[in-house]
Amino acid sequence: MKDLYQRKINYMRISVTDLCNLRCQYCMPEAGIADKKHHKEILSFEEMAEIVKAAAKIGVNKIRITGGEPLVRKGIVNFISTISQIDGINDIAITTNGLLLKEMAKDLKEAGLKRLNISIDTLKPDRFKEITRGGDLSRVLDGIQEALRLQMKPIKLNAVVIGGFNEDEIQDLVRLTMADDIDVRFIELMPIGEASNWAKERFISNEEIKNRIGDMMALEGDPSSPAKYYRLPRAKGRVGFINPISSHFCESCNRIRLTSDGKLKPCLHSNQEVDIMDIVRRNPSELQQVLERAILLKPEKHYLYTTQHEIGHRNMSEIGG
Ligand code: SAM
Ligand code: SF4
């Protein structure tokens, strides 16, 4: 289905939980989520699967599972297996912090998971512990090795560069693309939730990061992907840049988001939400209509750093990035 601006919407991101086994400083408060939701306030996996079925009927073919940390929710492997069998869904991806990946990678692959994005901002154990408030980097690295061993493809590592924290590791991160077919992608820090009041020195544009990396070859990209890709000389993997702040990718935006508490979000940067919890519970025959309504509410572009921007009322851990 197309939205009002003729963008074809074929991609749904589902935040399956707002809980997480880490507490990244830019994403979650130290104490975790303040008001833990009762399980009735969270969509069950059966309900999510009904929503995916309805979404597939209006042209969604790609699903990304995110969170919070999606691998902490019980039943995630079965959920992936269920949605991979829905007619029309041909691409299932996950975004994970990787902590539980070593144990779960094989089951995830067998369930039909195709693509894996793993968030990793630093390769230094003490820094990892600091930014995630307690995480063990070695578990993430073991998870990446396991995914490589199982030949899960593609594997993308997402890094947020923070001024004064990990900017000296840019070269170490891109070097990971040399020996393995791994993409390393830099995502600009967004002034959302926990990071909404951070000092401007902590925000480094991807343009700046690209300049610091130096010589790379630009690659042809998929126009609907928000990432622009490059390759270091003789590297197996690619270096990608996702610039939600410094360059709008709104004009090719093809996505809609579903939160674990049953809200459709037409745009990451807007507080506008459409309730779908009630519909899936009481009037499932209207699911398609509600999805269509949310798609037609997609704004033309985001208003970050303009007078029209309202401060978001959710942290990234609730929306899923
Ligand atoms: N827990 C999983 C993970 O960390 O990959 C999935 C959810 S997490 C919210 C998804 C992505 O959002 C992560 O790559 C994280 O780095 C990113 N993220 C969270 N807060 C952010 C912010 N303020 N600016 C930019 N990226 C952010
Ligand atoms: Fe958890 Fe991911 Fe947020 Fe870190 S970025 S706190 S791992 S949800």
C-alpha cells in the first residue's frame, strides 16, 4: 500500500518487548522501565502474528523484530517460526544486543531468521560495561562468532559514536569489515528519550565519521535502505552510514512500527500513535483498516530540530529504533 506521499509501505518493525538485559545510557534509564506493564497490557505473540497477517495482506513483506531486547522475551523463536510461514512475508530480521545470541543463534536460524543486526558501540570491555551499565562484551563477540559460524547472512553491526566516549574507536570498528563479510554501520546518536538533553558535543555527524575514516569506495545502494554503503580497499564487508539526523531519508521511508503495548507508530520521530490492541482483541476483522489508517497518517518528513518538533514521550527501548 502507498501512503499519501506515494511511498510504498512494505516494512514493519515490531518491538516485541520494552524490557532489556542492558541499560545503555542513551536508551534506557539506569533503573530500567519505570512502570513495568502487566502482561495483559502487552500484545501476545498470537496477537502480533494476527497483525502481521493483516499487514501482509496490504503489502508488508519485511518484518524486523526489535525491542527492548527481543531475545529476552520467552517464545521469540516460535514467534519467528510462525511469522515466517505467513503468506507474503519473505524477509525477517532482528536487531539485538547479542548477549544471548551464542545460545540462541542456531534455533533462530532454523526458525527462519534471515538477517541479523547486532548493536556494538565499542570493542573495549570496560567501555562496553560503562555505556551499557554492566554488559559483558565477550558474550556479544561470542554471539557474533557463532552467527558467522552458522553462516547467518547478512550480519550487520550497528554502532553509535558518541563524542568524547568512543570516537577514537572508529578505525577499529571499520577494520572488522576486512576479514569477514560483516557490515559495520554507524548510526547517528538521536536526541530521543534518555539522549534528548545530552550536550551537543556528544553528537557526531556521520559526515564527520566518514571523513575521519578516509579512503573508501562508494557502493550502489538499495534506494529504500536508509544506509549508504562504502568499502575499504580489499575489505570483505561494507561500511554503512545511517543518518537519521543530518540527512532526511524520509522521502524513501517504507516503514511502520508496532510497539509491544499495541500501538502503531507511523513515524519514529512523532508522538502520533494508533491503538491496535483493542482492535486485535475485539474486532480482528478491522485490522487491515486500522493498519491502512496508520499508514495514511505517516507525515511527509520528521521535524527534529524545527519548531514543529515535539519531545518524544517514549525512549528508544520502547520503540525499537
Ligand atoms: N536491544 C536491541 C539492540 O540494542 O540492538 C534492539 C533495540 S535498540 C533500541 C535498537 C537500536 O537503537 C540499537 O542499535 C541502539 O544503539 C539504538 N539506539 C537506542 N537509543 C538511541 C539513540 N538515542 N540514538 C541512536 N540510536 C539509538
Ligand atoms: Fe537495551 Fe538495546 Fe536499549 Fe541497549 S540499546 S538498553 S540493548 S534496548
